[in-house]
Amino acid sequence: MCSESQSPVTNMTMAAHDASARWRTFLEEAKESEVMTLLSRQTNFPYLSIPFHEIQTFDPEFAEDVLEHPKQILSAGSKTLMEICRERGEEIDALLRVGELPGDTRMPLREIGSSDIDKLRSVDVIVTKISEIKPRIHRAVFKCESCGHDIEIDQENERELKEPLNCPQALGGCGSNKAETRFDLVLLSSRMVNNQWIEIQEQPEYVPSGAQPRRGMVLIEGDQVNKHLPGERITANVIPVVRSEVRNRKKTPMFDVIYHLISSEHESTPFTEISIEEEDSERILEISKREDLMSLIQRSIAPSIFATGILGHVKRSLALQLFGGVSRKLNDKTRSRGDIHILLMGDPGVAKSQLLSFISALSPRGRFATGGGVSGAGLTAAAVRDAFGDGRFALEAGVLPLSDRGLAAIDEFDKISPDDKRMMHPAMEQQKVHVAKGGITATLHSRCSILAAANPKEGRFTKRGINTSVIRSFKETGLPPPLASRFDIIWMIRDEVRIHDDERIARHILDNRTSGKSEAQLENTIELGPSELDEESFIITSENGNEHLSQDFLRKYIAFAKRTVHPQLDEDAKNAILKYYTEERQSFGREDQSPSQFESDHDNDTVIPITARALEALIRLTEAHARMHLQEIATVDNAKVALAVFKHWREESGIEDESELHSGVSVKERSNNSTIMNIVRKLCQEKGQAELTEIYNIAINRKISEAEVDKVVQKMNQTGELYESSSNPLAWRFAR
């Protein structure tokens, strides 16, 4: 007894048989202009891109067949397109590319299984590796040695070459089988196509907690090669196919799933992974009008961390970093970054790591890495051998390219080796990673904000007494000056003893720690209804009466602002920044800087209170504050907040002049060096030589230690400026 329902094989055969006629109707009626463009050879690659919704509008039943039997139907479509071109006088080896698939075909990579094999599916992924281009035979031509007849065979399996079993008599051959004759591959007549392997990985925001991101191997062909780079987020329209595992030269009943790429869409709108409903948009616009918006968002950043003293200002700068400035392409094709880089340098136990963990979880596309467990290749990119089973090198993206258009939080920044720190320079300023490894030369994007945390050089900042103001030297950070200068804000956080604050912090920690719920109880509790947290308002009121935004809503607010608002500075804002810059440049030397008999005005000119690099940081901070308030125009009020944040971190960090960031030499040290050199010059001019005891005596009066004198004199001796007197070994003469 026959079943009324037809088998899948019958359905596939019918769909494939009918496909050519349907494609011809669709191409001639709906895509005539695109076919004419293809015939005029105005494109570099002979392919026709078709959005899926056009097929669905034209023939819904046929569109469903495309999703269910894509391999046969798309192959029939490409052949039909080539026939149309041939009928119109052009021999074009054209392809069809179907893209922009409907939402019901979009699946997480980890959920693709046996029911999805040989069907058209869409996955949102990150490209992690790419291989070199390899040519592959797409349609092989074999010549029979007995009769010289040519046999064409389509090669569908990329892992094995399919050869003819006999010379077909029906097509004019001699009928000889493989044992009676030999079939030679004719490469000149065969059709070859460029192939490339890429490795894809699930986007981190879709990976379940505690799970490893699922990966997959994708084969791309023809016009699609060299269109993807490691670190890029794409929507890949693929056909999952299976290949039998081979162990000890035997096939096993287990199968590997690989993916054939049909088309892909590169992400053009940032943060599309965060769904913002109309109700959310209305709430965001309502919140943006609040007068205390800055304080509200500041309190919403790691509410469990008590923001006393400098930590309150740190949270304010982190709020500005989350929103960021505007990246721009300039007229000369160069690019200015809008991302804000912040370094938290502090004593152990000041909640640096907690802040980094919270910010990386809060920021759209945030990534977290620890300096002690990551190398320079892990941060930027690595060339990995045997990534695709062929022994060659392939490129694998690191933390910064994978954080493109997001935020990279790097803890234990001081633990990164000096060689690896050098790789950070172009990644932070030009926001590009240049790779030349294993025969691979490539440039990857790293358009992300960097939030780094580190301990001082000695583990803690040095102390000069208890409950006193401590001047922090930039040398204590232990960071190379070129790397430190790329941070827009550097906070130096001390764990200071303050009786009043200590009591408040301890009480906050005790209350916060004891108010949480036990993990074991939460895991074992059976709740049929939604949890209380799901029903909470997007504005949460803490026990002390302060309001803050929920983490989920704040992520939506940040994504909405970065997606839709791109502020420009008005003239008043520009003038406010310009006024601060010029006044800072000219203010140095106005105070009691009168040179003594052993100092000169020329030596003080080396001190630079602020440089042009700080201007860009001020612009980014101003744009970030305007974006936070959803303002398209950044006003003088936004500039004032940016200036206040900028001034505060410089005062807290004890950086008196900008050149200390670039050279690593403090103002006081530079001034002392100049004073000692002038003392030596004056004594040599007056007495012909400078005795060491005289130099010591004059320097002590200037509050300069003997050790500093020895250091400068030895340096001048090494450079050849001074030489020892022949008559007195403790006296020095100028060489010129």
C-alpha cells in the first residue's frame, strides 16, 4: 500500500526538476536589469546577488523549496543563468547568491544538527581564522586513453576527486571500464574555482554561561574568497553538509559537519545583537532628559562597589568610556579614533578587577583578558600552523580584533612582557593590528576601547607617612612612556587610611555581602514562575535610597546611544577646550620661576604642561558626555564636564606636565638635572674646573641629594661633556 505523502527524495527530485523553469521566469521578469549588468561585464565577479524576500514575494512555494533543497535548486539556478547569458551571446560562468534570509532560518551554531543537513541556514558568527586560497576543481574533464573521449564530472565533495567508472557509450564513448583503460585528468579543460577555509565561532553574548564557544569550518568559493578577516562579525548563510570521519584509513559511522557558504552579510549597523524594543526606546528617551543622568549612570556602574573618594571619579570616567567619542574619517583618508582608553593603576584591594569584570560584562561586545595569561599574539593575532589540516599557517584573531567596535578589559596589564606591550601601540592609537607572520601579511581592525588595570612597579605605591598627601611619581607605574601616553586617562588609586571612609566602606561591604542569596539555594530552588529580578523595574532603588539603572537596561541605553547619536562640537565647546589648552601651555613659568645664578630660562623650556594629544582626549570626552545625553550637538556644558574629569585625573596622578607621560621623567627630576648641569658649567667658567665637594655643597642648598649629583655627573661623563681633571681626581672639566 502506497503512502499518500511523498518521500523527501521524491519532493527533492520534483523541486529540482521544476527549478530551472521557475528560475528562468524569475530572472527574466524580476531581475532583467541585473542580468543586463552581468552581460555588460561591469562587475569583477560574474555572480548575481538575490535577496531572499524577492524570491518569496515572486513565488512563496519556490522560496520554501530553496530553503529545503538549496544545493540542487541553486545549482539549477546558476545553470539557468549561464544558459540565459549564452542565448544572449555571452559565455559567462555565472553564479547565483541568495542572501538576507528570513529570521526563522537563523539558528545558533551549537544547535545545528542532523535535521539541518543539506538545508539553507543562517548563523551569526565571528570569523576567527582564515586559510590561504587554494584552487579546486569544480567540474573535472577526464580523457579516455582508449578512444580519446572527454568525460565531464561535477566535483561536489571537496575531500576526494570523483573519477569516471567507465567511458559512457551513450555519449559517444567506447564503453571501457576502469580496469580496461585509463582516464587522464585534463586540467586545461577542467573548470577550477578558488577555495578558502575559514573558521567561525559563536558570538560570545550567545554562549551559555560556563560553556565553550562552538566553532565550525566553512568552505567558501569563487567571489567570496578574501572577503573576510579574523575578528569580523558576519551573518553567514550556509548549507551544513556531513563528511565521514576517517581513522586509520577507515571510514567511521561518525560524521563531521562542515558548512558551504552561499552568501554572507557583513555587519553595517553596530550592536545589532542587542534588541531594543519600542518600549525600551521610549524609556531611554525619558531617562536621557533627567538632570541627574550623569550621577545616575555613575551609580549604575558596579553598584556593589562603594564609590568613595577617587573611586567616584573613576566611575564617572568609566561611564564616559562606555559611550565613547565619535570615530571619524578625515579628508586625507586618515582616521581619528573615538574610543577612550583608561588605565587603572592602584594598590591591591581597591576593586580594580571587579570594575573590569563589570564593565566587560556591561559593554556591548566586551571581552576580558588577564595579562598574566595572555601573550602579545593572544592580544593581537597569531599565525597558527595546521589550523585546517594542511600544515600551513592560518591567521587567528586575538582579544583586540575580537573586541572590534566593543571594549577590551585587560587585567594585570603590568604582567604583560615588554615585547608584547610593544604590539599594543598601533592597536591602541591607529586601532589596527598589522600581522606579518608565517608568510601571512594582513591588517586586522581593533576599533575598541581599552580598559586596563595594573599594580605599581613595587606592588604598592610608596608611602611617606600615614594620613598624609602622597605625591605619586609616574615612574612608580613601571609602564613604558610611549604606551602610557596612549591612555586618555590614568588613575593612580591609593589604598589610604581614612577612619571615616574606612567605616563606611566596611559597613557597605558587610551589608552588601550578607544581602546576597546563596548560589546553592538558588540552584536547588524550584520556581515555576518568573523570578523577582525579571519583574523589577529598569530603575532600581538600593537600600540607602539611591537609584541606579539595571544592568540590562543600561546595556540597551549604551547600544542605543552609540547606534543613533553622533555628536558634533559647537563653537562654544571648541572655544572652551581651546582656552584651557592655550592657558595651560602659557601658564608654566609665570609663577615664581625666576632663575637663580645656577639656572637658566632655557632649561625650563623643556617642561610641557600639555600636548596636542590631550586635545584629542578632551574632544572624545566631550563627545561621550553629549552622547550620554543623546545630544547631536556637544555644547560648552559637555566640554566643562570633560575638562573637569581631565583635570582631576591629572591632579590625582601627580602628573604636572604632559612630557612626563612621553619621557617618563618628572618635572622635579628634570629641573634637578638642569640645575646640576648649570652648577657644573658655572664652576668651570669661574674656576676652570668643578670640584665634586663644591658641587655637593651648592646642590644641598638647592635641596638636591648627593646621589642625584653623582647620577648626573656620571651621565655627562659618559656623553663626553665632562672629563676628569688630571691634577685632581675629584674635579671635573668641560670638554667643550
